[in-house]
Amino acid sequence: MKKTLILFAGIASLLLTCSRSPAGRKPEGPAESSARALAGRLLAGRANSFEFERIDPEDGHDVFEVESRGGRIVIRGPSGVALASGLNWYLKSVCRCQVSISGDQLVLPLVFPPVREKIRIPTPYPLRYFFNYCTFSYTMAWWDWARWERMIDWLALNGVNMPLSVTGQEAVWSAVLKELGLGGKEIREFIVGPAYLPWGWMGNIDGLGGPLPQSWIDGHKDLEQKILARERELGMKPVLQGFTGHVPLTLKSKFPEAKIRQTGDWSAGFSGTYFLDPMDPLFRRIGKLFIEKQTALFGTDHLYAADTFNEMDPPSGDPEFLRSISAAVYRSMADADPEAVWVLQGWFLYYSPAQFWTQERSRAFLGAVPDDRMIILDLFGDQHPIWDKFQAFYGKPWIWNVVHNFGGKTSLNGDLPRMAAHLAAALGSPARGKFSGIGMMMEGFGDNPVVQDFIMDMVWRPGVPELGPWIRDFARRRYGSDDPAVADVWKTLLETAYQTPVQSGSLICDRPGLYDPKRPYRSVPNVPYDPRALAVACRKYLALEDKLGGADTYRLDAVNIARQVLSNLSNAFVMAVDAAYRSGDLRKLQSEGKKLLDMIRDLDELLATREEFLLGKWIADAKRWAVSDDESRLLEWNARNLITLWGTKCTEGQFDDLNGYAQKQWAGLFSGYYLPRWQTFLEKLEKSLREGKKMKRADFLKEMCAWEQAWSRSREVYRDDAKGDSLAVAKKLMKKYEADIFGQPKGGG
């Protein structure tokens, strides 16, 4: 049955504005010129085979047309995004190419094939959103303009017209706080360091990782201006920041009567921050000032993100109080911008563990803002959608999103069947209300391009396709090959790693300890599929080197798939060490410990063959923003700390803090961080058996906490360039561990 959407025309007109074109040829406008420039960046000299023409939208929605004319490919659309999407459709559907977040396959035909009949494809979604606040740290913390330019091109090629754009917020905050009378020291103590900026913007933490260098503030103000200029050239409407009430406590010295309160501790283990009561007149003043300063620096498209209760409940559940809070937040935006639209994450409605947000309370909070002045982001639509639990947000337009990756952890996973099912359910429900868009809000990305490709492919489809045929087409585009063996490998990937939301990492990356099923782990010890099936797929995949070895996408995926196979196996090695110790068998402990340490070194060797998996690249990118040695030291601490300790706390309970929340499987981390921890742990286990004394975990944790803190402050250099042959190393290690891999139990390692 054909599935349709009830679309919100008011917001669509805000995002898509264009006038009717006069008959005949006309001078090239901004939409055409932006698309032509993108094609030049992507295709270099081959771009002159394409012509771009502007047409009207279809019922207020973006649309593109593609046809052949006079030996050229003509692409039409009402915006740069629509034109770029038409180009991407041609590259994907006709040339069997792929432009991906992780690797491109752009082996173009010598002559571009003609389009047999003109195609016309409208999008059913007026709103197409992208980015999570956390992405700006876990993936994009150190990006420069070159990296951002490529990302914006990808967004346009995939139809995104509503990207979150909060780079450079530090400059806005500095300007606001200075005007309120705070000095440089007070401002520096409030604003967090460069790795932790999203959680400062969301009001979770103050000061961590600072003081933020002025060079960073200035550099990222300039970077944001470039980002916004390019996004707007392409017809996107970036979402900027709104004032949430988060303020420094020192503001009290300038405004003694201000109603500033400390929130409860953030659930991640950080002390509460300070918020200005939305009912205080100062809230409205600061909110207006914030929008004014931001507009002066970055302009506006009238879309503002503001999340007053990110993973924290309000101080009162009285519906009138909640109504007054949201009304005050919106008024603070509208005072400066009468066209303001509040873009609100629906995460708080899902996250609240005490079920604070009843129907009455949520309706009161959302209902205080006019329906055409608020857009709700249903973040966890891929796994736990909430639109159907809160009556489609009581008349507000809303966007279905995919989170998929928490913490940017390295893992081959993504529950594509469930994503497809939840999207189809929303599309087909008569109770979907003003379902107006689709988007992705990953905390991190890069390891699973198939997930981004699948979701963004939906932008130009009226419904959800069958996954089997879709995954075959994806594999064909990714490597430029029709070989049935490639399709067979991806069929297995869909049946294993890509049918689970579980981020199946490695226990190697967790702080060492004897296994305790009652203790939560950052990694899942048992993958929810047969790990041997994934290993078989990996073996088949590596056997395709003669046919596909020239494709960089093939080599990248070879490392990533082999990494996951070995990562799954590594959990069995950790458990074998555990079993040997518990049995009191010293010789067995030594042999199993050696196998585990060898595995850690082997994973490091494999990942060192790709730049995408290098700790050294992450650190080097961070340090490039420094203009002095002191700044370099600070930036390196931020880079190291985010992906290990995540803060300065170090406690017994893995989830009493965020230690390891953003753990990566990278070369450099295996050899420089995980290996020394396991070496120390194994030494203590051996000593315990030799002396017949029980190992004291508390003593080990104390030692590890001190070592981890010291590592995050250290400055040893790790390679930032790849070394070794990816395929040769992957094949060598698959052969080395073949007996162990296929000796795993069917249910997991």
C-alpha cells in the first residue's frame, strides 16, 4: 500500500524559497552556480558534462529532474541541495558510483551514459536533518575547512537541508558574557575545553578541559562563517543555537537578584551546573542578547536549537510551571527574531528514568509554543521512537531520526531491519500527525557508511525498500562490481553485524578486571550473532583482492571487517585469561595471557594500515589548532582524555563516570594504552597465583587510575600516517587466528 505523509507546509516554505523562473534560458542563479561548483570539486574536469537548471518546487517540496540533452546530462531542481541530489542520483543509479562518508568509489565511465527517459523524483520530506551535538566532539572535534567542505558536499548530495551548525558557539558566548560584565577569567572558567564543547552548549558541564584558547575561539568563529556561507549557498537552512538558561555562577556577582540555581548532578557523574530561572526577567534579556550577538556573527535562518533539560529533569512537575518555562524559552528567541522556530530534541521525553514526562506534563511543555514555531526531533526513531507514545507531539511538526552510534565507539553494527521497520511504521500510521522529516543524529560516525547511505537514500523515496535488493545495490556502488560474491558477502553482513544495534566492541578496551556479569561493560562480551558467520564473510571478502583490490573502499572495508572479526575473538581470549586465573593454573594463565597480548599487538598492526584508525592522526589534527606549546599541550590532553577517561574522575564503577564511553579501536591506543594496562593486570594476576594471595582489585584500580591520568597528560608521539599493506596484514591475521575463530561457540565469543 502506498504510504504518504502529512507535511507541514509552513516549515517547508521556510526551508525552501524560490521564485518562478521566466520562460527560456536565464542567467545562472545561486542554486545552479552552487551545484556547478560542487560538481567541480567532486568530478574535476568531468563536471563540464553536466548542466544545472532551476525549476519550481513540487507542492512546496524539493524535487529533481535528470535527462540527457545534446550529449550532456541536464539536472534540474529548485535548490542547490536538490541539484546536488540529482547529480548523486545519476552517479549512483547510472554510473554505479558512490560518494560516502567513509571512502568514495568514483571510477567514472569514459563517456557518461545517457538517461533513457527523463526522471523526476520529489522528496516526501520537507525537512532533512543531520548531526547530533555530540558529533561535534566524537567525530568532528578537530576538523578544518577542507574536511568540513567535503562534509557539506556530502550533505547536499544526500538531500540534507537542515544541518545542525554550532561550530564557533564559543565566540557567541564570549560576546554575550562580556556584555553582561564578566571578565576574561570568569568566562574562561565557564567555557569548556575544545573536546567537550557540546556538553557545555547543552548545559551538562562547566570548565572541563579549559581554559579555551582565544586562538581557538577566533579560528572557529572564522570556520563557522565559512561553513554557514557554503551551506546557505546550497540552499540549506542551518540550525543555530538558542539560549537554554545555562549560565556561570559568577553571573550572580553582576546580578545579585537573579534566580540562579544549581541543577542536580548530571547522570554521567558530574556535579550540577547553574541555570537561570526562565521566569526571571534576566532570562529573557540574555536570550534576546544571545540571538542578537549570534546573528551579528553568523546571520540567521530562524531555526534555533535549545534543550533546557538535557538528561536532567525540571525542578517541578507542575504543568503550569512547565508551560511557563517553555513559553519563556521561546519568547527569548522571538524577542530578537519574530520568525524564530525552536528546534527541540525529544530525547528528554525518552531519557527520563523516573517517567517524569507524563502526557499532561509533556503536553503542557510543548503546548506553550505555537505549532508552527517548534519542530521536535525524535532522536531514537531507529530503536525507541517516542512519537507514538506522545500523540505525535500534539500537533507539532516532527522529524524521525536515527542515533545508531553512541560515543563514537568503533563497532561494525547497525540494525537496518529495525530502522526500516520503524520508519515504515511511522510512514504508514494514520496517527503520525505532522510527520515532516527524516534525519540522522549519530553521536559519532565513520565506521558504518552503509547505515548513513541507507537512511539518507530514504530522502528521495516515498516508502521503504526491501533490504535484500537495496544491500546488493549498495555493494555494487561501493566497489563498482557486479560480482555475485560481493553481494553474497554483504548478504551475510546484513544477517550478522547489520541486524543488531549492539556496539560490539572488545573487552580489551575496557579497564582490565576479572569478568563480573553483574558489572556493566562498555563492550558487549557476546555478539548477538554467530561470529563464525562474519568470519566466513571476511574470508570470502579478502579472496576478492584480484578483482576489487584497486578500490580504496574495498581496502578500507577489509580492515574494518577483519577488525570486527578479531575484536569478537578477543573477548574469548579475555575470558580464557579469566578462567585460567580462577582455576589457579599459572602456566595456563601465562599462555593465555601471551595470546591476549599478541592479539592486542596484532590489532594495532592491522589498524595502522589505514589513516581512519590512527590515534596519531586524531592527536595531530587537534594540535594543528594550537599557536603555542602550551596550547598544543592543552589540545592534546583534550584529544587523549575524551577517548579514554572522559573527564578527571576515576572510580570503581564503570558507569559512575564516562570512562571509556568514547573508546576507539585505533592503532596507537592498542599499543600505547590498552596493552600497558593489560600487561600490568596480567603481572598482578601471576603474582597473585605465585604468592597464593587474592588480588585486590581496589589496589589495581588505584594504580590504573593514576596511570590513566598520567597517560592523558603525556605527549609521546604516535604515527599519523598509515603503514603496511591492509590486505596482506588482514589475510595474515585471519590465517593466524583461523583455528581460534572457527572454534568459537555459535552464540558468540
